[in-house]
Amino acid sequence: MTMNKGTPLVEMRDISISFGGIKAVDHVSIDLHPGEVVGLLGHNGAGKSTLIKCLSGAYQKDTGEIYVNGERAEINNPRDARNYNIETIYQTLALADNLDAASNLFLGRELVTAAGFVDDAQMEAETRKIMARLNPNFRKFNVPVSALSGGQRQSVAIARAVYFNAKILIMDEPTAALGPQETQMVAELIQELKRQGLGIFLIEHDIHAVMDLCDRAVVMKNGQRVGTVNVDEVTDDDILGMIIMGKKPAKAY
Amino acid sequence: MTKTPLTAPPVAPAQAGAGGNPVKRFLSATEIDTRLLGMLAALLLIWGGFHLYGAIVNGNGAFLTPRNLWNLSVQTSSIGIMATGMVLVIITRNIDLSVGSLIGVTGMTMGILQVDILPQIFGLGHWSIWIITCVAGIALGALIGAFHGWLIAYRGIPSFIVTLGGLMVWRGMAFIANGGKTISPVDSTFALLGGGPGGNVGATGSWIVGLIACAGVVWLLVNGRRQRIKHEFPLRPIWAEVTLGAIGCGAIIGSVLLMNAYPLPRGILRQMDLPDDAFVSHGFAIPVLIMIAVGIAMTILMTRTRFGRYVFAIGGNPEAAALAGINTRWMTLKIFALMGALSGLAAIIASARLNSATNALGTLDELYVIAAAVIGGTSLAGGVGTIYGAILGALVMQSLQSGMVLIGFDAAIQRIVVGVVLVLAVYLDNLYRARTK
Ligand SMILES: Nc1ncnc2c1ncn2[C@@H]1O[C@H](COP(=O)(O)OP(=O)(O)O)[C@@H](O)[C@H]1O
Ligand SMILES: [Mg+2]
């Protein structure tokens, strides 16, 4: 698995972006192949979220290029990213608290009737279907998501990313708000999606989860890429050393 | 959310488990919004209060009469129409302080157009004058609103500042437009839109409107139930559906009866060559029908279209809306343009009602409009609000206003009361939200 040949699903080349003089991402390159999970690691403020937001269209990179299936991709806004089948679960979840689960799931991509009106009933039915798969205990379909628990909100955000047949999935700390059982469910979901051939960028702090789920891990520090490792060639201490001290083990590239 | 079209997603009551309390069980089965009930109760309290006060203190309870309630409905129209637009503005965490001045400048422009310009082109009293005037007024309002929206969304100036500036600028423009002089009278067809003499649809017309509305209520209930069955969602019990239909149709028929109970005055009967003792009903006034049409259209816009969904989403979480691919700036521009267009429409009604255009037309309306939206449950924190709430809010504000005039409170007291009520209403709303959270 680890020696990826062929065209990557996504390649971000030499991406930089700064905010008022602070270089949040500093000449970082990463890539992702079909059926691969690439972990993005690093301390808070390392630039992980900022980097993936350049891919999801939330931010516009200052310099660098993005390739999807080997072709240069212009991603200037979230709509562009969605058109490339890139779906994102943001760290903040990015839910409209005042809307219910179905409205959030279909936000920006509402199902409409023949007359062009939003088809709430159809959207709720679809939401019930996908939630039955992702989180069978989910019942709160008719309340604003502000009334949901952290885990339930997270599952709405996950459902939104999964529903639209993503090819490239970005998950920014998807288990941060979850208990052990729900975390396990997300891990199983990641493995299932991987089997289906999706490429997944996974931002995750739990080193054991990274060792379990990821094929490769990219470590960032102060906006720069420390190095990339094949997870099965290194120990968790090696990775921790990269995160904490920026120390690049021999196997890293 | 409930699938009743008149309920916007954010305030829809949860389908809570039916409690033992029969009132609670009734509310949960019928899915009636408790806020709506609260507002209706407040309205009845105000109406009853003014009537009793008049009856006891002045020896003449003049509030709960067909004549007064008919006038009230007409007076509510222009504020009510603007309040429906203000709901969108406030839901998206903005404010529009310029609507009163927009009335002034669009009203003045329409006055000049229909009195000074169009008759010279087409001849006095030409049938097309009122149409061109109305289109121009609404378009001008939309244009000014779009300009405000552009400054807010694309130039990053806070809406409070842009529209505060607008409040000054457009009022000044309204003055300059005709050197401060009043224009009167307006085109005779145009004048009907204000609900003045002849600006009503009579008994038969009102019955037709009422029956269509009843058919609409029944259709909504039947269609809603069909949708729920199709998707196997929980159904309301049949008795609850029937009760809802009965309440809806009852309210409609009641208002038809009320509007038809107010006869045309003698002066008008004589103009119509009718004997003095003939009973000819007013029926619904045209501006009221315009307001109802606007209310229905805006409700559909907010609850049944993507546009409305995006308005709520932007209000709930602007960042999330943008990340979902919604062009939030373009939306803001459109919302302010819509607010401007509705102000233009309100200006038509206000100036038609006065049968003249003055540069002071609509002064202080912004405050009543904002108050109406807020009293109607639109949250200044954004994300929450309903069209019917805003119209009811306008009715509450106007009831207070005209009730105080009726019982002889002077202008100073009126302002104090309106100010206190606004603050109190928002406070009560906070308590309500905290409790239903
Ligand atoms: N919109 C923004 N405006 C200003 N600074 C930002 C913005 N987004 C991120 N940053 C800065 O970029 C750096 C990287 O942040 P982030 O990507 O969120 O880190 P991580 O996700 O790795 O914890 C931080 O210093 C953060 O303050
Ligand atoms: Mg982050």
C-alpha cells in the first residue's frame, strides 16, 4: 500500500498562505492516493486546518498549485471544491445551528421539487436513511442542531461529507467531540470509506488512532512540513519526536 | 422542522412527547407555535384593554368596532409589508434604518412622476399612469436597497452605518426632489391602492377572497398530510388536522364578516347614487389584500425556496453558510434590494392613502418596522424569525398606536408607551426563548 504509484488523487504543491505577516502555511507539499488515509499531525497552530482549507476552498492560497487526478485544479471557493468531489468535515463542524439536520446536510445543495421549491420531506427522508447507517441512535430530525449533543452534531457533519459521494474526504479532528464508542464508529467508517477507494486527509491528535488508521503521516510545525512517514515503518515515538521537536527520523522523506 | 408551510424552520416546535396536560397535548398534536398563541393573546389583551378603557373612562368603547378594526387593518398595511422584509435583514444579522426615508424618497419620486411627468406624455388620467408609477417606485426602492447592500456586503461598511447614512441622505433627497412642496392629489387609480374611497373590494369580493383562502388552508393541510404519509413521517391525529382547519377557516370567515360589517359612509353612498340608508360593505381594503399577498409570497420565499433557506443559514452561522458554497455577499445585496423594493411598495400605499406625496412621508417608520419584526419574534442575534410574526408584530404596534389615539393619549405618552412596550417585548421574548430551549 505504502509505495503509491500512479497519479495521485490530490496533490498540493508548494502551498503557502499568510495572514497579516504570519506564515500560517509555508511551502508545504502533500499528496493523497485513492484508498489512502494520510494523517496530518502537529501542534495547535501548526497550520493543518489552514492547509486543508486551501483545498476545500475556504481559503485561497497565496502561492502553490493543486492537482486533482493529475490535472491542475482551480479552487477559489467551496463550490469549486465540491465540484471536484472534495468534501470537508471542518474542525468547527460548520453547521448552521438554527437549522435542522436535513437542512444542514443539504445546505447549498438542496433537493428541490419539480416546481423549484425545496423538498423538505424528501431531504428529511434521505437524512433518515444515511443517519440510520452512520448513527442508528440518531432521532432528532426535527429540531435545530443547536439542540443536539456534540456527538450528534458531529455525525450530522460527517453525514454531510459522506452523502454526496466524495472522492476526496477531509476530516479535521472528526473525533474531538466524541466519546469512545462514537470514536470507534468513526474509525470503522474511515476504514469502510477507504475500502471504497476514497482518499482521506485525516487531522488527528490521538497518535494511536493515527497508527491504526493512516497509511502515511505528514507532520507540520510552524506552518512548515517537518516530514512524511509511512506509518508502518516508524514507531509512535518517532512520530511524536517529529511533532514535538521537529526531529526527522531516517525513514521520513 | 414541521412541514406546515407557515412555520419557519428555526422556531418550529419540537415534536415533544405528548404530556399528560391536555393543553400541552393539544399543542403538540396540532404543532401550533406557542409564540403565535402568545402574540394573539397579547393582541386580544391590547384590543380588549383599549375597548374597556374607552368604555369606562370615555363612556364609549370604540376600539372593538368594525369601523376601527377596518381602519386598523389599513393602517397596518405599509408597516406590515416592510416588516416582512426587515425579518430577512435582521435574520442575517443586519439592520435597515433607512426604510422610512426610502418611503419618503420613493413616494416623492412617484408623486412627481404621476402628477408632473406622465400626464404630459400620456394625458391626464391615462390608465397606464398608475402602473408605470408603481413599477418605477418599486424599482427605485430596489435600486437604492441594492446600493445599500453593495456597500454593506462588498465594501464592508456595517449595515447600521450605511442605513443610518441612508436615513439622512434619502430624507434629504425627498425634500430636494420637489423643493419641500407637497404633491397632491395623486392619480385617481393610484389612490385606490391606499384604501381610500373606493379602495376596497366590497362584500362579494371579500367572500371570494375568503373562500379562496379557506380552500388554501384545506389544501395545505391535505397536502402536508399526503407528504407525511408518502415519507412515513409521524402524522398529526385526524382530530388535530380538523381542528387546525376549523381554526384557520374560522379566522378567515370571521375577518370577512368583520370587514363586511363596516358600511360605506353616506358621502360615498351619495356619490354612488345610492339612498342614505343603503348598507354597502367596505369589505377588505386593497392595501390589506396587498399586505396579505406579500405575506404569503414572503412566507413561501422564506420556507420553500433555497433563497429563504440561505437567509436562515447565513443568520445561524455565516461562516458555515459560506463554507457550504453560499455566496453570502450576493445574498446580502439581494436581501437589501428586496427590503428596498418592499419599501417602495409601502410608499405606494402610504402616499395613495394620503392622496399626496410629502417629503415627510414615512418619518419614524423604520422604528415601527424594526419593532414589528422584533416583537414578532425575529431575533436580533440572527437566524430566527417568521413572516407571520412580523405582520402580527406590525398589527400589535399599530393597535397600540391607534388605540392610544382613539382614547385620547397625546403624542408624548404614545411614544413613551411604544418605547416601553418594545423593550418589554424583547425581554419577554428572551424569557420565552430561555424556557423553550
Ligand atoms: N483566518 C485567519 N486569520 C488570521 N490568522 C489565521 C487564520 N486562520 C489561521 N490563522 C493562523 O494560522 C496559524 C495556523 O492555524 P491552524 O491552521 O488553525 O492550525 P492547526 O489547525 O494546525 O491547529 C495560526 O497561527 C492561526 O492563528
Ligand atoms: Mg486546526
